[in-house]
Amino acid sequence: MSIAPERTDTPALAPQGPLYPTLIFDFDGTIADTLSAVIRLINEHADEFKIQPLADKDVENLRGMSNREIMKKYQIPLVKMPSLVLRTQKELHQRIDQVELFPGIRDLILGLKNRGFRLGILTSNSRENVLKFLRARHLDIFDFIHAESNFFGKTRALLHLLKKYDLRKGEVIYIGDETRDIEACQNADISVIAVSWGFHRKELLRRKNPTYLVDSPKEIENIIFA
């Protein structure tokens, strides 16, 4: 298991319960493999939004770039982002049945729920898309789903979530696939598990020094159930 250096201020395991009783998941790229569907939708509307279509060979390059770097390289004006994101989310709702769960995620989620953990989702996708996806796969078992725009950073959305659900930072761990997930957790002073199967490459995630860096859902179990 690949594990990034642990934070020195992580509290010791309490005998009365788990170290992290609440787990917050990212949705796109962590639970659901939405990247290929989103790329197809963006390409379908490339002419409409006057942006450069993405070839298959471009996708792997995207995994090594930040959102700002992607916008600069592919000449996507900032002013077009809200309408592009909204259009993509709306049409993704019609194709959500084509999106797959990442291998091992179902067993991880069900196992955590059965063990009494509180589970949540923080996403920039629409709440309707997330709910439709989860219900179709009989995984509508999350305690909360917080949807909030966070294209350039998740810190504000994460802090809003912590306050809304009265969560203690030391009892929460976040699970995500992008560098902005790591940055948000570091800014909010909570632990984070970065997963290598999503959008950003493993080496890019490692540079941000997450609390943990894993290659499979099974490794998450090993952390949480340790």
C-alpha cells in the first residue's frame, strides 16, 4: 500500500470508536467513472462553445494538469465555464445509466455503512445526477449529499459542509481523486485519502502530500479499519 506521510497532528485512535466516524466522498472520479461520458458531452458541444475538441490521446494528458492549466491549454474562456458545466450536468442526467462504478467501490461503501460509519458526498455535480446514479445501483444509503460549485477549489464548499452537518474536523476524512481535494482538506485542516484511479495521476497527487495515497478501495478499508 502506498501511503503518503501522515500528519503529525492526527489524534490517536480512541478506544470507544473509530478514528474517523464520518467519511466524505467525492463523486466524479472517486465513486463514479464519469470522465469518459463528460469528455463525449464536451466534444458534442465543442462547436457551440467554440472550444477545441478533445481526442482520445488528450485524455491522459489532462490527468496531469490542473483545471486552470486545462482551460489555458485548450483555450476555454472562463466566462463560458458556467454554461458549459450546467449543460454537461443536464445532459449527463440523461446518460447516467452509462456511467460505471469504479471496481471495489460498492463493497467499500456497503461495508462502511454496515459498520456504522456516517457517509457523505461532496460534489460539484448536480444533486439530482448523484441521486439518480446511486438509486439505480441501490446505493442510496448516504447520510448527506452536498452539491456546490467548486471548479477551482473545494475549500469553501468543504467548510460549508462541515458547518451544515456539525462535523468535527478531527473526526472526518475526505476521499477524492484530484489535487484540489487535497488542497481543500489541507486548508480545512482535515485528513484526506487521495485515490489514484480517478482524474489526476498518482504522481501529481503525491506532490500535494495527502494524508494517504491509495490504489484501490481495499486499501481504504485497511486505513479505516486499522
